[in-house]
Amino acid sequence: MNRIATLLACATLTWGALAQQQAAFTCRTNDTGIMQQLHGNDPALVAAIAMEEAALDAWTEGFSEGARSTYTIPVVFHIIHLFGAENISDAQVFDAMRILNEDFNKQNPDWDNVVSQFLPLVANIDIEFKLARKDPNGNCTKGITRTVSALTNAGDQSMKNLIQWPRNKYLNVWVAASADGAAGYTLTPGGAAVFAAADGIVMQHTYVGSIGTGSVSRSRALTHEVGHWINLEHTWGGSNTPAVASNCNTDDGVSDTPNTIGWTTCVLSGTSCSSLDNVENFMEYSYCSKMFTNGQKTRMIAALNSTTAQRNQLITASNLTATGVNLPEALCAAAFSSDTRVVCPGGTVSFTDESFNAVSTRNWSFTGGTPATSTDANPSVTYNTPGTYTVALTASDGSTSQTSTQTAYITVLNQPGDQPPVQEGFESLSAFNAPEWFIENVHGDNTWTVTTAAAYTGSKSARIVNAASMDGRADELVSRTYDMSGATQITVSYRYAYAKRAAANDDVLRFWTSSNCGQTWTLRKILRGSNSLPTAPNTTSSFVPNGPSQWGFAEVNTISSTSHVPNFRFKFEFESNGGNNIYLDDININGQPVSVEELTSGADLQVLPNPADGAATAVLSMRSASALTLEVIDMTGRVALSIAGGNRSAGDHRIDLPIAGLQAGAYFLRARFGSEQRTIRFIVR
């Protein structure tokens, strides 16, 4: 057969217990796209792969296994995720390892149900897979890493480039939202010898284990892929397509697996190539896989002892020590997580003990929480009083203890929150700090900051320096709580500035609101780089708006009465897709009480500063020319000031407000222009 075609072994496996669950396979063993990603049709690389395959074949033919103990292979799982279902639990990984070890050690409970003719051939491969306990730097690990990246949706080589531990020390398994269009794929040793950076197994998360996002029917997919990784082919040979008559003329290099066309259903009596087929083999697509043969065992053990792709270095005593898999279990570190870190009074936080590797007891301390202490693995704690609180966990393995203390870990917001209106121009801020503002920056790269580089009004704004390397990543700027329970209508407006680097850029700015303190969010407005977001010409330089004309205006006035609550919150989310910097300024949320009208128009109105002390300026943006009149109205509805603004052109205007003689209190500024008007609330101190 064509050896080059088998360097990439992958399978889209939908192992099903019932015939009704079966679906077509799309194995990508010789997928043109993936092959070209690796060798780019370079004749020298193709020849190098062929040479490695031939050398391994020769080694396998002459290999004879002597007495030995169980081989151990250190494993690391790299979970690549965007906080979705693909961010599988540690428990799901542990379950996948359990199934893998059962299958490779003839401990799977269904092995003795195979067709009687093949029962004598069922092999105990005698390989144990263990999660690493030391990382490449010798640090303690649970053998599971987690990396946040949009490349989880690709599952290709670029994703693997995010993180890979040395392939001569670990079997790397990447888990992602997508496995490049398959359930899983890997390189056989011949290909891996040439492409070390691609060595390992990629699994789509629903094909990992039998719990969580996995299922019993899909749980043998990893067994199949590990078979490829240790040099097994499909039982019908090197093609991607089973159930083809010509497959009878190919071979899988194993003497005790009969030639077969390959099966996609569990036909135990199948004799596709004039002899009974081994339909229940793990390297089949039959939905009823239960076994490896003795011949497959010999082929895998030969590959594991060969120098091809450095497989023989994995099982050495020195490597087992270096990766920690032959050491007694001992506590590495105390660690914990929670389902949220921000709640309103009465909110409950669920904590998870993530200490590893051998935890026998734990003691929690929750300042400000009820209960204040716990010995549970995963306690739930209620917080009733606004403030910021420390959480501490001490874990023990019976002989040693480790403590993790996180100060200001939990924030309990005010309820009711601050009174409207909200007028945020960032002028009083130097940084975004809780509990006023919260930043969600899971990648640890550039995020929302206060800047003096540009502003629509004043001297400051919020900005993300959007590097091209941030493609696919999202950052959030999240507010505290506001009391909108007395509002009759909520209108939100804000200024933004953005430029693309190139025409194809499609960065996204989203505006969200929450009516339950941030437990759930409703998307209110989307501005995309492909249409509505750009406010300035494309530039490859770091974008800074050069004046008001390079700022845009957005308004949302469709927020229903279900948001008229005492714990209203809002947030801005910016998703980078290759473009340039984004700026925000002059956020205005106006929740008016019943006694005063709120009228929307084709203009934007603000009072700066707000609250004002002795002097204030009205900032108005008009979209068409008109005569302008400004009125300051007290809370009784009396006009306290009337200012003739004269005839104004379309554009931005600043008008001084003579408020020095006004008593302290709340007022409304109403702007009249033509047949339209706009009203905004402000405070005089």
C-alpha cells in the first residue's frame, strides 16, 4: 500500500450501541489539506517520511519481544477552550484514562464477548498510561493543562503550536471544540519522526471519556487513536474509506487480522474477503470494538521500542522519574475555583477544590460568607453583605499541607445599586478597579485600560491596544450595579472610535445588559468591523482618533421594563479579529423617574462634569442644522434657566451652563432643536 498516505491517522468515530445511532465516517488518514499543512508537497519531506516508514517496517519485522514488565507511558492532556463545553472537567479526563487503560490491558468488561473464533487472539497489550506528575520544568502537575484560545474551533496544527510538551517524554493529547473536522487524529510514528511539532493526538471533546460531554458510545475513540499513534493502521489497510471491495487487496501489516473491506456496522458474521472479518477490532469502524489482536500487540510494542519518533525514550526508567509517574502520589498544591466571583447580596457561590495530586482532607475559610468554614470538596457559600472578601483553602494528603489564599476574591455588589443617570467619561479614573469596574481578560494580554491618548470629551477614554496576535480573543469591561427600579425607560448611548488594519478585519464591539446582577446577560447592540464599527480609515499604525469626526455614536433605547431593577448592570465586549485599537467614551445611561419625560432624538446630550459644582458644560451632537434652546428644569418641573443657543450647524457643540446660582440638587437639561428635543438628568452640588 501507499505508506505516505498513512502518516496521518485519524478517525471520525461515532461508536454506537444501536444501529439507529450509526452515522457515516469521515476518516482523514490521507486528507489533502492536512498533508499539505505538514509537507507542502515538498519532495524531500515526502521522501523522508517514506524512509522513516521503511525503517520502522524493517525494525518491526525483525523485532522479538522478550520478558518484560508493564510499559508505562506518561500522558498530558492539553484542554484548548473558550470557556465552552470543550473545557472538559478533570473528571472527564480521568474517565478517559480509565477506559484507555482497560482497553490496553484486556480489562474492558466486554472483551470476552467477541466472536468465538477471535477469542484466542484477544491481546493484553500490557501498556499503562499515566498522567504526568511533573511538567517539563520539574514542577508538580496533574497532567492537565488549560489554554484559552479561539483556535479550539480549528483543532489544527496552529492550535497544537500553542502548547506541546516534549514528545520524547510525554504523549500529548489535545482536546478541543473541533478536531479539524474529525473526532480525532494523530500521526503514525513515521510521519511524527519528520514532523515533531505535530506529534500527538487531537480529540474532539465529545469523544473523550464516557462522562461529561463524552458518552459510552464514543468512549473508545481515544483507544483507536492511540493505536494509530503506536503504528497501527485500520484493519482494512491504509485507505480512509471502509466498505470498498478493493480494500481486500491491501493489508494492515498484521498477520492475524484477516483482510477486510472494513465495516461501518456491527455485522459479526461478515466475510467480506472470503474469511471471517475481525469486526470487533479497535481499529475498525464497526460500532462494537472490543479487542486488539496478538499481532497488533507485537506491532505496537515494536514501535514503542524503536527510535522512530523517539518512542523508545518514553518508556525509560529515567523518563518515568523525570515525569513523576513512578513516584508515590503526594500533594502538589492547594488550588480552587468558583463558578463566579461577583454576586449581589444573597447570592451563592459554588467553589471547587482543584488541589492535586493526593488530597485526603481540606479546610476552607470564607470571610463574609455563610458558612464561614467547610471541609467539603465543593462547598456552596452565600454572601449577604456588600464588600470584598478573602477565600482560603488548606489541603492535606495526611503528611503535608498546602494553603492557597486569595484576597479580594469575592465581590458582593450593592443592591440597590447607584442611582441613575450614568455619565461615565473616565475623567476621574486612572485604572479600572473593582468594585466600580471589572475586567474580564482571560488571556492575560492587552485589555481595557484608561488612556489619555484620545477622548471624545475631556482628556480620557477607555481603550484596548488591539494587537494582531489577539485575533479571536474577547475582553469585557463590566459595570457595577445601578438602581433602575424607578425608571420608565432606559436609554443608553456611548461614543466609540475604531479603525481596521486591513479590509478583511471584522472586530466586534458588543453591548450587553443584565437584569439580575450579572447572572445572565442580554445582547443589546453589535457593531462590526465589516460595516458599522469603523470610524476612521484603515491604518497599519496604532490607531489614535485625531478628533471628534473620528468618533462614532451608538444608542440603545429598546431595553424593556424587565430591566427596571435595583441590580441593573451593563458591559462592553470587544472581540479582536485582526483589526486596530478600540476606544470608548461618554457612556450615558438615563433611567428617568415617572414624573419626567425622556425623549429620544437624532442628537446626543451630556452634562460635564456630572455632578457639577459651580460650572458645567452641555455637550451636544446634532445630526442636522437647527435653532437650539437649552432649558434647566428642577424636580418640580419649573424652568430654572433658559439659554438661547442660536442657529447651530450639524455636528458637535459645547455650551456653557450658568448654574452658579442654582441650589444643590437634581435637575434636568432639555435641549430643543426644530421639532425635536432631548432631556438628561444631572446633579448640582
